[in-house]
Amino acid sequence: MYTTRSAALVFTLLLIACGGERRGGEKASVGGRGVHGDTLTIAIIGKSSSNPVFPAAENGAEAAARDLAQKHNIHIAVHSLTPAQENAETQAERLREAVNYGADAILISASDATKLTAPINAAVDQGVEVMTFDSDAPASRRFAYYGVDDYDLGGQVMAELATLMGNKGKAGILAGNENAPNLQARARGASAEAAKHPGIQILGPFHHGETPQDATAELQRENKAHPDLKGWAMVGGWPLFGTSLLNDANATRLKIVAVDALPAELAYVEKGVVPVLLAQPVYQWGYVGVNTIIDKVQLKKDVPVIIPMDLVRVTKENLGEWARQLKSWGFTDVPDAYLKM
């Protein structure tokens, strides 16, 4: 991760990585504002750097910047402004920071659409193009959103869980940040799908901070409070980013389906604790996001307002294939055992 204590230093370092030094003497303006001469600067603001899906998205953004800099012979700087911990007010501050520095575009996953709509609109008023990913702010003037259909994703999680549970028993919905519109939609989709299975009784949704520790604590709390709970629909993979549930007796007796399939989660599939993961190709958030921004800002193309992301169903059968995909995206912590499957 790049720090944000010196924006100019970060931009300089990433410029070298993504396009080389500036061409001396050129006055060409690239992007909507052109503050940085012939360099197009993009700020990426995830929800939290402690959630590994967002560093993965930043990897994708930086890879896209390198590829597109070479393809179009332009200079692209990607600037990470993701907060260490999820906080919509901090994201709003980072939006203003990006505008003040002179970013041409901002790619953001909105922690709270209500709190971020006005800052997004203010950035657009300053001539900065804004695109959302993962979690949208649909009432804002962002030009595009890239991500899954969250309502449908929640429904898919619950449908998979209902099958594993034999369509009967109590199931909890673990739902992360209660203010995040994408997670709200997933929880609604899960509840709606559960209503199609009369033998399934829903508890929750249960909300928590989006860290492995917070999510695991909430899971264990509800398991203790509801000893007859039979399954969990996790609309995010937060508890699986740690290892504490691998040998948890409560977890191993439950049926669990979760979203995402990052390296830390693969052991849960291999050991059968979580038979099904519905993976978002999170690297593509950044890669597709930067491509879309270049199309819009640099190439002046019309781009779709909604760009759908396809899910990947990960089970023991395709665990090795998925592990190799993660490795190809630059994940360095994929266990060798899975790469050899």
C-alpha cells in the first residue's frame, strides 16, 4: 500500500511505474482538468485497506495504468487514497484531497451513499470525473458504476445455502456495514430468496465492522445466542479473511456460503467448512475501472452507466483453477498446494 502523507511523492512514484517521466516541454492537457500537464491522474478510494478486496482492486488499477500507458503512449498516475479503516467521512475527505491535488478522475467504492453523494457531486462540479465500483452512489453524478447486481448476489448466496441445508432450518445473514447500499441490497436479496423456501427461517441481517475480527466476533456472538442456527449466508467474506473459524466447532457444524474467494478463504473450501464461495473478481474492479475512465476521459468514448460484473462459483472442483487465476492477478499469498491442484 502507498501512504498518503505526501501526495506529490506518491504521484511521482506511481508516475514512474505507470508511464515513465514526463515528456519535457510538452503542454498537452490529458483528462478533464490537465493540472499535471500530460499526466492523467486517477485517485482510487476503496472502503478500507484492511479489507483485502480493496488492495486487490488497487493492484488491478495499477496494472491497467501500466498497460494503457504503453498502449496509448500516455502517462497515467494511480493514487491510492483508501482509508485504513472504513469511514464514510474519511472517504469524503479523501475525495476533497483528490480534487485539491488535481486528479482528473476518481474511482470510489461508497461506504455510505447518502454521505458521499454531495462530495462526489462537488468533485464533478470541479471538473473531476467520478466512477463508482463495488458499492454505488446512484443518486450522485458519477458517470458509471462497475460491480455485481447486489440484490441478485444476495439471492444467489441464499439459494446455494438453502440447497446445502436441505431447505430447512434457521439461517443467519451476516451483512457487514449497515450503511453500505451494496450490502443492504444483498441482505434484501437474501431475505427475498429465503421467502421462496418455506422451511428456511431467517435471523438477521446482522451488521458489524468490516474487519475479520469484528465479523468473527459477531458470528460467534450469534452462534452462542442461537444454538439451533444451522447455516450462514455471508454477503461478504469478512470472517474468512482470518483463520480462527477453521477449527471452530460451531463453524464446522454449520452450512456456510459466502461472497468472495481470496487466498485466505481458499482453505475454508478445501476443508469443506465453506463448500461454496461466490467470487467477485475484485482485481477487475480496478482494472475495468481504470480502463473505463481512460475510455471516458482520454478517448472521449461513450461508456455504459452500469457495467455488470460476473461472479465465479468456487468449489473444491475448480479450486486449483481459481487459485492460479488469483496468482496471475498478482496475489502473492496463494498457497502452493492449491496452485498444484
